[in-house]
Amino acid sequence: MRTEDELVTALREGVKGAPESDLLAGVTRLRKRRARRRAQFLAAAAVVAVAGTGTAVIRGAAVDGPPQPQGSVTASAEVSATVTATVTASATTSPESVRRQDAVAGELWPDAVFTMPAENSDGWRYRPITAISPTEVLLSAESSFEKAGKFEVYDSATGTARVVAEVPEDDRLKRYITQSVTVDGENLAWYAYGEQADGTQIRDIWTVPLAGGDPRLVTSRVGEDADLDAIALDGDHVVWSEVDGGVWRHPLGGSTPEKIPGSDGLHLIKWPWASDVADLPGDMERSQTRLVNLEDGSNVSVQAPPGVERLRCGPVWCFGRGSDGTVVTRVDGSQPPRRIQVSSGGPARYPILDRFLPASMAVYDLATGKLAAFGGTGTWYGMGVSSEPSAIYYWGATKGDKPDKFRVLNLAAVPPAQ
């Protein structure tokens, strides 16, 4: 078993001598051309962690439990379209470790955990993406490794799946592969990577109604404009951010994209929220300093408490890595910083649904202080692969790294905090 820090260190060491193998090339295509450093990092991670499910998974590590409030936080103003708020942790913050309190997710939240097939009716392997509702989850059905063939929705209430759309291919492009996916209550959107004959990169942005239909190409981004790092939906617009920063918007039925004013240097978290740090290896050690609402223009300045690294803030919660635990606080300053003895695990960059943190074979509920362990028969778990922090986790319902059924935790089905 390894902690997150040990795994990251191992990946960084391993990537220095990582061979240019078929596996390396295959995983590189998953995030092709964001940057070579980014691609090498993901390739090394996959070499360490892929476990036959067609997705990168994480091996378990021990965790300790919930928080006790300590320290202080001050907010200079309420957030509005014209006011900048500042959240700053006191230099004297010194939270204490607390005893472990955990439970099995299926017992703590029985309506949120269910069993589903690991393959569709064609025998294609499912890759869970994210939750659509308390009973529906979005899936990618893959005809081969990392090759999305269909988008489907599984309904845990009825135990049935339906096809949303077949994923288009473009034979004119090389290495064409579906990348980041997002969904709202009405539409599904994603971008796919490909290369033109001369090697110029291209990203096609597609959308389709969740009710089903034929996918429609919204726009294609070519060359320097093709370095996307996140995608979202805003009603009748698709929105994306670029690796170098900046957020763009394109009407689903229009022809011309526009850059959102004031978005320079920003990266999407989940619409309408954006941050000044990217999902790139070079930004992993940086702490976030801004949280921006691109819809109303509000701008929150955030500062990491002393000794805390990798601060990440959504619209409700902030968390960062301390010397001996994870430090969390609320953006509005209504709760002081507190340390939780939970080793944050998994790739979530921000609190999931503004409420949950991954915790290595478990998930921590920031609203209630409860730690829910996945349980199950194996030592791995997968996390959904949506652009925004995914609201689902899954693990084998039967033994082995390639089970015929998944157990799924749908965090959208967790009851509101009492």
C-alpha cells in the first residue's frame, strides 16, 4: 500500500526512464499534446496503476478520520459581481489530529451504492464517467482499450442501460480519440483529439442531447487553439478552457466562439467556476490564489494557511496538503481551518460536488465529517473520468482486476447533510 505522496514520487522517478513502448504511446494518446511533460507523467502513472479494467485505478492506502475545528479564518467581504472577497487562514492555525470514524459506504448511504454490469450488451467494457442524477450514471462503452464506441446511461433504479449515441470517428485524422467529457441535465459534450496529415493537432468539440440522437460537431480547434484542458456546458453554450489559460464559449447552434471577458489565465473547474491553476504537472505544487465566477464576475482571493501546499478551492470548500494531514476550510470563512488525518487519494482536483474529498479506498464527507470506505473484494478502485470532478467511484463487485460487475458509489445520491 502506498500513500499519495509516495506514489507521486515513484511516478516522477519512473518517468525519467520510461520506455517509448506501445503502452506509453496508447496512454499518451489519451491526453495527447497538452504538453510532453504531461503526457509522460500520465503514461508513467498508467504503467504503475492500470489494472485491466480499461482505466487507471488507484491502490488503497490507510486513512484516519474526521475533524475538529481549530484556528481562524476571516473574510473581508461578501462575494458579489462587484466585490472581491479574501479568505486568509491565521498564521497560528494548529489543528489537532482526531480519532478515526469510518463506515462502509453501502451501509452509511445505502441508496447511493449499487451493482451494475462491467460490460454492455456488445461485450464492450464500461468506463464510468460521472453521475447525471441520484439514479443515473453516464458511461463510455469501449470497443478496445481507451477507444470509446458509445455513450450510455445506466439507471440503478431499473437496472437497465440505454444508448445515448455512438461516438463519431474521423478517418481523415490520425490517432483520433475521445478525451474530456461533460454533462448537464439536457446535453452531453466532449472533445476528441486527432492529428491532420501534416501533424497539426486538432480537437473536435461534439454535443448530443442526453435523450439520444446524432452527435453534432460544434467546432474544431486547430494548432495552437487546440490545447484544451477542460470543457463544460452552459445552457445553450459549450464552454472550454485552454492549457495556457483563458475560457471560451460557443453557441451550440452557432458558428463563432468568443473569449469570455476577464478569463485570461483561468481554467475551468465546473461552470461557472474557474481557477488560476491548471491541471498540469507544473501546476500541481502551486496553490490556487483565485476563484472566479465567470457568470457574474465575482472574484474570490484565497491564500493557503502557513505550511499548507496545493490549496484548491471550489465555491464552498478549500483543501490543501499539510505536513501531517489534509487541511480544510470553507471559502466564506464560516468555519476555521481544521486538519483531518486523511491522505487524499485519487485525481480529484477540487471538492466533488462541493462536498466530498477522495481518501484512498474511501471518500470523506466535508459536510458531516464522515468517512465512507468502499469495501468490496479487491484492492483497487476507479474514479469517473469527467472534465469536472466526477461524482462516481467504482470497484470490483467480484474478485480480480477485470470483474464482470462493478460496485458503484454515486455521490449525487448521498442525502443532504442534516
